[in-house]
Amino acid sequence: MTDYLLCLKCRQSGHDVEHCPADGWVGELDWFFSPARRHINLGTVWDHTDQTMCSRCESLDLIRFFETRPPWKTQLDFRPNFEEKAGFIRKLGRMGSVQFRADCPVCCCIFAITPHPSSADQEIFLVPDWTISRLSGELGAVTMETPEKQQYATCLLSVLKPSSIPLSTRVTAHRGDALCLVDDVRSDRTLGGRRINSRELNVELILNWVHACVKRHDEFCLPVPTKDLEEIRLVDIETRKVVKYPGSDCDYVTLSYVWGDVTQNHYKLGDIVKTLPKTLEDALSLTKKLGKRYTWIDSVCIDQSDDRDKANQIGRMCSIYRGAWITIIALSGTSADAGFSRFSREEYYPQLTCRIKDKPLVSLMPTLSQQIWLSPWGGRAWTLQEGLLSPRCLYVSDHQVYFDCSSMQCCESLDESRSWAHALTPASNPTEEGFVTWMLSQAGAGALRIPLDWPLRRLEHWGEKLNLYGYRNMKFSEDAIKAFAGVLQRLETIYPKGFFWGLPVEDFDWGLTWRPQVPPERREGFPTWSWAGWRGPLYFGRPADVKKTRRIPTGLEIHACKAGQMERIFSSDGGYFEGKEGVGIIILNDPIHNAARVDPHDPEFQPDKYPTAEKAGYLFITAVCLCFTPNFSQPRRGNYLSGQEEIFAFKIKDVNCLLRIFSTDRYIPRQWIGKHSIIEHEKQNEGTFILLARDHLEGYISHSLMAITVQESTGLAERATILELLIPLDELEILEEFKPKKQRIVLV
């Protein structure tokens, strides 16, 4: 009889993976958001009484598992060498031979928290980890080095190895579900599991989170009323009337959601709001339950029929979301008519529950980071800034509710009431760092935080948000920078010189070194040198130490045309933020330095020759350029165009040098590939490379280079790709072989 078996591959009963008739495999993490998972409800059967476990689950001794501290003190140690942790980790076996029984409560729960397999040869491991890792985000910054931190509860993860997802195990392991003892089982552990009310949203819990934030955190979690708000409109919930912003003492709630294909009415100041789509109506109702009177909703508070009003209000997005008491994010809704789960919509993912030896277990649901990655909301470009700019966000998903402020994250399924990190205040901070930055090491980066209280890391803050933005989609290509403009406005706190075509002026050299993660598609209407000119996720360029962006001079100077005049955008000689203190390494007899001292032979730039320069974003660059043919014939690590970091070795006069590439640009000239000598080449195959930045890296000097292609008819240059040339520090004279020469280039 096989009726009792559960199949991980097709999620049906009556057989196991080995005998599954289904063809093909599906994505590992899709299971947690699938209709089949929605229909599993184990709580009604095993919640209040012990059930007989199968012999395998009995032997797992899971209660002792939950009472054991995990074997690592940092997420960085969470590596797939599970066989070395046999005393902590349970190996269930290969996918094709592991069986789950429908009549065993533990089997059913493990079955439900195990991702979809991608192969019958994968092995299943039950792995312990600290519950704080469910809230800390995917950067794994929390270190469990103190007795207080080591009192966090343990949760059980089901991990497939090897994974079909090209990410580190510490990231993929936490993207699905987990099991945990309910918090009140052991008084010496904190941040244990909590039961979720499956019938309605827990408004009292939400208010507790907000009140804790108000009481314990600093100004970065507080709404910021600015003068910009004087020209916005709100919905008065009591009268359902569109009204003027009442003043700085007004606590209003904002809504972030996906419009979808729903057609919405247009409203002007003074209009009475008619019946709205479900998501918007639910936002009004939830705002009232939270004790607030005013709500800001884009489709209602911006006159969608007036282009001037739309442009005016879009320019205030940073102020609108920064000024909100809280932002409600409809995470799972596919349109404005979806409504909130457990509010106007009954569909939800039930929490798993069972009891083992009279001890209740609950599931923790997918993490907020994973919810954002896979949600409709997380795929829209415009919604990113709405989450990033809000001091406090309430994420409403079909699984549970999450709270994420500038300093901490909470969720319904984890009881944070006795959590050490959740009780911290600015007075607890023993370092010179700001409170928000310090909290990154105590409770993790959360989901979408912008720690702006440590300006020395501003390049990293800009780059990480740009990286998140690159994964998202927009309906209209011309919105590429508009949909990110609110974030750029917020970052002007630490970048007072602002941004030019989306790149920070003070770090313009490193800003130009962005690289695509996948072969990009051209987005017309933007210059080739700006990330906005390309579709697709990207990496941002960064020095070895993001606090020291300009340790070695490069002689780079960049101008742009504004109002018919040449205006300097950037100079690597200092004067911005770090000034001359940023130049920390002086190299004697440096060919780059020598070349930078010689004026270029190219004629001076004449702006009147380029009438479209300002509108098209031309850069007038004076820089040291290298000329050579890259050699990709000897890979040391990675394969060309694989999308991963790749390093290629070559020699010049017996000096070992390296080329490093992160990029996957399609426009790398094909004639460069497969060359066996980097110096001996045909003249027409030689590439021109603009030197953007230099850095010291493990005995090498790295040179961040932009390869360009030049249009023969106009002499204008376009961005091709970004490479890093690494030359041994004590062999820099070899750079003479690359013919460094100062040139003037117009980059479009």
C-alpha cells in the first residue's frame, strides 16, 4: 500500500519521488507560493494532540534539535559542508529514496517546508539555525558572539544539496519556510515561534510594533514633515474627501501597491471619493483600524488626468513617503482589485502546526526578503522607492504581516517581545557609528533599509539600492530614472552634490564602473555610459574599501554641457568629500602619473560643435587611456560571459598580470576573444580603454577601465564594457607596454 506516501516532485499523494509520473521539475522556491501549498492545512489535525510519528522521524529527536544551539556564530559560516556537522545536522538521504508519510505529523511538516526538488539526485538535510537569521536579511551580517544573542531560539530548515539556484547556501536556505517551537515553551530562549491568527490581521500586534519603534529608535525611524508636503493632497477617511495636507502634526498612512490592469477614476481637490478598488478600500479600512484619519494613495491624491500635476507630485515622492507615519505595502496583490489577505480576501497560506511530545511547533513562513523577490510588488520599478523611502513599512502578504523600519524587522510568526536586539536603543550603541548602521551588525540589514547615518559608506548605500532597482521592470522606458528619482533625492543627504544621469557626482568615477549581471538590452533615450541606458540587473563598481574611494590619483576630469557652457562634473584630483586626504598611495615612477602630467594632443572641446550634448547627456572626458588587445585565452577562474566573476592570466615581459571581468555586455568586440598575446596584435584589433579608477588590491594595483567603441563618422565614443587590469605593485613600469596617454574623448 502506498496511499500514505507524499511526493515532493508533484506534491500529490499515493507515491514518492522515485515513482512520480510527472515530467520535468519546477523551481525550488516556487513551492512556497504555489496553490498546492495554499491548500495544505496541517494545524486542524495535529494542533492539540500528539500523534504517532514514523520510526524515522522518531529517530530524528527533533526536540533535542531545537534545544541545541546551532554550530555557527555567523551566517557567513553557514556553508554547505553539512557532512562535517553530523552532530547537528540530520541527513535524510537522496531525493529519489526519501519517503514522507501522510500519517506522520513530522513527515508532513518537513514535507511542507522542503523546497521543490530539481533532481532525483539531490540530498535533503535538516539544518538548524538561529531564528534571528529569518529577520536579518540576506547579507548575513549578524554575529552570535554574545550570551544574549545565543539565547535566540533555533529553527529547523530543510535544505536541498546541491541547489539549482546559483546563490550561496546561506541565502537559499532561508528563502523558504522553517519550523520552530512556540516561544512560550522555553523561558530561556527568545524569538521563538508565534501562532498566526488565520482569520484576521492582528492590528494590536501591528500597533505594538509601531509603538516599540517610536519608543526605542532614533530620528531615522520617524516621519519627516517637509515643506514639500504643503502641496500634497490626502484622503480624509471620515469624509472620504480629497483634502489639502492639514499640517506637520498630521499622521498619515501611505499605500504602495501594484495597479495591474484596473482602470481607476480621476480625482481633484475637494472631490468625494467613490467606491475604490479592493486594495485601496482595504487600505482605508486598515488605516482607520490603526487609529489614523488620513491616507495618501497615488491614484486618488494625484490628478491622473493632469500631466503637470503628475510631474509635480512625482517630484515630491521622496517627501511623501518619508513623511508617512507608516506605509502599507500590498505585497501579494497582482492588481488594485486584489485586496488584503485575511481582510477582504479569504485566501491565505495557513501556518503549519503540530505537536511533538506535547511541545507545539509552528512554521515561520517565507522570509520578507523572499516575499519581495517573488511578489508582484517586488517586480515593479516604481514600488521600490516607496519601500526604501518610508521610515516604517507594513508588508501585507498572503502568508503573514511583516514590519520593517529603519532599525529592525518583525513578523507575525516570530515572537520578538523578549528579543535582545528588538529592545536596543541608541543609548545601547558603544561605537562611533550611527545607531542604524550599528544595528546592521546587531539585527541585520532587514529588507530595504538605507543606513544614511554613516556617510563614509555612501557609495555602497547608493550601489546596493541601484542593484535592487536593476532587477525590476517598468512599463515605459523613459521612466528609468524617474522611478528611481525619489531614492536619489533621499541619498542627497550624503551626496550633497547630487546626481547626474543617475550617477553620484562626488563618486562619478566609481559610478561609471557599473557592470551588467546578464547580457543587457539597450534602453534608448539615455547615454550609453549611464546604467539607465540599459535594461537588466547590474553590479555597482566599488573600491576595496568603500570608505576610501580615491586613494590613488588617475588624472580623470569630466565636464558636461549645461546651458551652452562646459561645466565640470568631476575631477579625481580631490575637492569632493574626501578631498586630498582621499589620495593615500603615492607611486614613484608611475607611468599613469607621468602620462597624466602631459597635456593631450587632442584639440580642446568646443561645445558649439555638439548642439544635442546637453539633452543627450554627452560627457567630455579628459583621461589617461590605455591601448591594448585584451587576452581572454587563459582563464584562471570562471568562463567568459558566464555572468560570474572571471579572471584571466597573461604575461608581459615575464610579469604575471591579470584581467578581471564581472560584466556580461554583448558589445565586447568579438575580435578580442581568443587572442594569445595582449601586446602582439594587429593594429585594427587594439582597444581603447579609459582609466576611471585605481585601487590597491592584495599586492596589485587594479585599474578600472571602460572599453569604448568610436564612431568613425562622428568621432563620438560609446561605452562597451568594464574591465579591471591588475598589475603587480612592484612591477608597475610594465604599464608602459599599454601605451598610457592622456586623451580627450566625447562619450555619448
